[in-house]
Amino acid sequence: MNNWPEGWHGDNGGDRYGRGSANAQPEGARVMRQVGRGPGSGPSAPPRGGVPPQPPYDDGYGYADDNFNSGYNTGQVYGSSGGGGPEGPASHGRPAPNWRRRIKWTAITLVTLLIVVSVSTYFWADSKLKRDVDLSKVIDRPEAGEGTNYLIVGSDSREGLSAEEKKKLRTGSAEGKRTDSMMILHVGDNGNTMISLPRDSNVEIPSFKGSDSGKLYEGTGRQVKLNAAYAEDGPELLVRTVEANTGLHIDHYAEIGFAGFAKIVDAIGGVEITIPPGGMKDTKSGADFEEGKQVLSGEESLAFVRTRYALKGSDLDRTKNQQKFLAALASQTATPSTVMNPFKLYPTMGAGLDTLTVDKDMSLWNLASMFWAMKGVTGGEGKSMNMPISGNAANGNLQWDEAKMKTLVEQLKNDEKVTVTE
């Protein structure tokens, strides 16, 4: 018995939709009529990017209704309004980017990254500082004056050098440490001043307390070269001797050895220096330079600043060469190409910090202040000079000019502009 309504029988022929019909079509395939947009509107070309006109609606049963509105809007394209196509109004599917918000968060991200890198670098550098010099062990110290006084020492420390490097740098293998260069750097409000102290300067070793033993050694009036104080009991006795013989209070101490000096130069790619006419040759230091402008490697730079026997003024001329080299080194180190390049900056800082020895109260800010003051002085912004010399002492050492030295110290203590000349 057939319970299907008429026209729904599975075997009913024709093109009507029915179960089992050979012409079965899904509902979605039925042809939809075009919606009229007004009286008399008929088929017309579709708007560009729109939907083509549709034939009149036929419900499949032979009935058609010209007034039937299916709700299908031929002018509506999903994702656009008003029938707009590629050339229609702007799409509302994706909002315009908020550039102000993007710039704001980009700036916040960059600032945060800069702070993190800066703080990390600070603690990394601070952890590498060797604060081995205890100035509290220095006795009978003069009163501190205005400004800040640094005692800067270049030692022949071979710490960190292999046997091959010692041979290459011609440092020898002597035990202990000596100093080839000593400078007082005064940083103040009325101009910075750097005074080189020749290693052959004649000084008296005062009473002092042993840096390791704590034992008090009474002064006997011994007259020695300045670098002998360093060799006898290290930085503390050197500071004590400088203070006792000048009357100037030393606030901070900084020392760098052979290895660090050479590595700094190599890290920045060498230092350009001008060799005076006649060139420079010294078998003891290893210097062998022709006259003229040239770039020195770390090994060559060390030979340059240590040379004395090839110079007419010996130790006095050597201190001038050291100041000249420091000017070139500082100006080439503190450049954007080094400071802004981490592949140069960190090796340079690491090379210096690895062999840098400072006093226990030296902070990175003090160290930075010292460096920038050195850069300024050696670059012409300040005064650079040797300690005034009056001649030779009876023992052949260089004798300081007492009158000029006292005037110089008073001007430094009061942070006045230095008028004393060599």
C-alpha cells in the first residue's frame, strides 16, 4: 500500500523532486527568482562584482508568483555593503590598524629591552672588577680636597699570560710586579688634569703598614725611585709614598697589566699612531717602527709605550709617548662604532676588566668618570703634563721641582685651574 502523497512516490516519473527520482536535486539547487527592485524592473545586467539576475521563482509544482519575495538580495555580497565589489566601499571585515597603539607598544618593548640589557651589562661588568686594593690600610693620609684624584698605574703584571705570550710581548718572566707608568688624574669642576709621574722620580719611603702583615715599618729616610715603592709592598705602599711626597690625597686606585692592555688594543682593531721622524727602534721593548702614521696591534702598542732607551729624554719622553698613546686609544674606543657594536664593546670591556685592579670603594660610575676624564684630557679638553722636574738628585734619580710641585698640589686641592707648567 502506498502512503506517499501524490507526486512524492519514489517511482513517479517526470522532473519533479521525489525520493528515488532520477532527476533528484537538492533544495539549494532550485532556481531562485530575481527580486524586483521597483515597479517595472526587469532583468538587467548585474552590477560589477554583484550577483547576476535570477529567473522567476518556480516552486517545482508549476506555480510561479511574480510577487514572491524570497528575501534573497542580489545586491548583497557577504563581507561588503551596498553591492560593493572590488571597487565598492571599503570592507568592514577587518578594522584599520591602530598605528598609534602599535608605535606605543613598540617603543615600550624597545625601552624595556634597553633597560634589561643595560642592567645586565652593569652587573656583568661589576662582577668582573677586581677590588683587591684596600686604601684603609694606608696610614697618615692628607686631608681630601675638592674634586676626585685617581692614581692610575700600568704594571708589568704577567698574570694571565702564557709562556708563548710572554715571549711574544717581550715581558720576561720575572717574579713579582713592577710599574712602568704612573699618573695622577684630577677630575674637578674647573678642568681635569693628568700628571705623569716618571718611574725614576726620586722619593722618600715613609713609615707604612704592611699590606699583608699589618706590621708598622718606620721610615728611615730611604731615597729610592718611585717604582721601587710599588715593587716593595704593592699598591698600598705606592699610594702612601705618593701622598707623603706630594701632600695630595688619593681617592681611587686603578691598575692594568700587560695582558689587558694588549687585548684592549686588539679588540678595537688596533690604534692609529704617528711615529716621529727617524722612526723608533728598541731591542729591549721590541719596538721597530718606521716614521709616519700607522696602525699598531696590541703587541706593537705595548712595545711603543714601554720604549725608553731609544728616546733622547728616556723616561720623560716615554711618559709623553704614553699620554700620546692614551689619547689615541681613548678617542678610538669611545666611538659609536665600538660603543654601539656589541661584537666590539663586550670584547673590549672584557679585555680591560679581566686585568684591571681597583680599590675596594671604586664603583663602575667612578671608573666611567675616570675613563671619560682621561679621554677628555688626552683629547685636548684639559691639561696633560709631567710632574715638574728640577734636575737629578745625588743618586741620579729625577728630582721634582719642589716649589712648582707644591703650587700644583694646592691648585688641585682647591680645584683651581692649573697654571703650573713643566
